[in-house]
Amino acid sequence: MLVVDDEPGVRRALQRGLAAEGMDVVVAGDGVSALDIALTGAFDVILLDIMLPGLSGYRVLQRLRERHVRTPVLLVSAKDGEIDQADGLDLGADGYLVKPFSFVVLVAQVKAMLRRAEATGAGQKLSVGDLAVDRGSRQVRFAGQPIALSPREFAVLEALACRAGSVVTKDELLRAVWGDEQAATRNAVEVYVGYLRRKLDAAGAGGIVRTVRGHGYLAATEQLEAAISAAAPRR
């Protein structure tokens, strides 16, 4: 789950409370970084404050929907007018919560969104060739055989698989997987990509996660890259 709020105290409190409910939480404090993280598509729900520096929550939501990211979004705002709520829902929000809100109600709304997403199966199963990533069960298989990954390794693979065929930068992976963790660095990204590759190699899935020098990492098969190249406009 991605939690976006510009107040550090609110972010910490929500992260602790939602973690206690068994949810994996990544946080962001401004609209620009929130958009970068959310575009990975690696979240089941996004809790998005409207009043943010950089980009407002409205603009973040609008750009996500323009990029066909269908992750359920729960908007949060001190604005309680009917027009404000209607604007958010018109942009593609799945819910609207007025501050100050009850944490119990917040959790209930998030769980309801998770149930709806699970019922529709939206975005739960990802694949890169014969590599299958099940976001619901947190399981990975290659050619039908399971691959055991740590939670952090799974999060790295999930972020890459959500954008299969596109380059994901180290900074994007850092934000998507580690969020605002103070100790996390680009070196942590390199280390966990290395761990992930070793496990994929051992399972016969070597070459799916690639380094694009000077840019980041790419999850793709040769067939997928060929299809993307063929679809690219000719100059």
C-alpha cells in the first residue's frame, strides 16, 4: 500500500497503524515522488492526500488514470464540500475520506477496496514470458516451478514486472520498494537486484532482469523486446 501525505507525523502514524493491520506500507511526502512511485503499479491501494507540494493529489490521480494505472485510490482531504468530492470521483478516485477521519473507518475502506480488487482480479497476476508473479499470494513461478523470494526481493521483481518492457531507474525502484526509509540507498537496490538475479538464474529464468547501463533495470524476454521494437514508430 502507498500512503501519500506531506505531514511526516501523519505518515509515520499511518505507516505504523496500517502495518499493525498486516499491510506492507510505502510512504511518500510530495506529489512528484508519489507519482513516480505509483506509476510502478506495484500497490494494491493508494491513500492519497489532495493538498501536496509539487503536484496536488488531484493531478497525481489524473496522471495515473491517463497512464492507465488502475490501482484503487482513496483520496483524503480536509475539504468536505460535495463539489470537491465529486471532482475527485470524476477523476477516477475509488473513495473519498474527509479529515479528521477515524482510523477504524480508514482501515474498513481500505479493506473494502482490497476485497473489490481481489474479486475482480485486477492487476493481481503479472507475467514476463514464462515468469509468473502472483501479487495476491506473493508467489513467483517460472515454467510452473515455484521460486522462493524474500519479501524485499519480491517487491523488486513486482516493481519491474509491473512495467515489463520499460526501464525502471534505480531511484524509482528505491522509492517503490523502500519508500522513505532513511537507511536505503541506491546500493541497496543493486544488492537486492543481485539477490533476485541469482535466484532467477538458479530457476532457469536468467536474463529476464537486465541492466540498462546508465539508466536502470528492465524486466523483459527477447520476444517482448522484439515486439516492442517492432511496434515502435519508424523515423
